Amino acid sequence: MRKNDNTGFTLIELMIVVVIIGILAAMAIPRFMAVSTKNKQSEAKLILKQIYTNQRTYRQQGTGYYIPGGAASATAPSALSLIWVEIPATSMYTYTINATVNTFTAIATSNILDDDPAPDVWQIDHLGILVCLSDDAQL
């Protein structure tokens, strides 16, 4: 009598495993992208809070809030240098401040967090209220 020692996997078993891995990957990749975008948004929140704190300090030292001459980004960070805010070289956002003597609004805008055309826009005002105007991670 011959003993049948067929060990290993059949082609069908291997294909089932490949299909299961494909389904799991299809569910995980969009969630990973959303988490990645949320992590990038933390940069905007942090710098906007820094702008708020430093604007308050600037106002206490002078006659009002700082009014910059233009937008600040990784390639042009000097617009915020008078209120001691440094834009990282790897920044994905452009920061603008609209200010008067008594009020200001700082806005962070980015359109490169992911591959869709929707922008990501965050805003903080002179009261310290941080608001998401357009959330690219939710689209």
C-alpha cells in the first residue's frame, strides 16, 4: 500500500487567502489616509495657537496686533518673524493674518494633504477660537 503524503496548499486555498488580504487592505488604506491627513493637520493647529499666543504678547508690548505684509509659508517664513513664529521647512500650509489694531484672524490653508482638490482651512481669531473652515480629511 502506498501512503498518500500530499502536504501543502491547494491553489484554491491560496486564492482565498489572497482575496481575504485584498479585502482587509481595501478597508485599511482609506482609514490610514484619513489618519495621516489628521496628523498633518496638527501642524496647522499648533502654529495657529502659537500665532494667537504671540499676537497677544505683541499687543501687550505695543499699540495693537501685528499686521504682516503677506502670507507665510515654508518658502517665505519671514512674514511672521516679528511675532516670533517660525514656519517649519517641511510645512504644508500657508499662513495669513488679517489684523487691525483690536482684532486679528490667522488662517492656515493647504491643498496638498491628499490627492483631492478640496483645501484644508483652519482659522483662529483674537479670542483664541480655533475653527476648521474646510476639513480635507472629512471629504
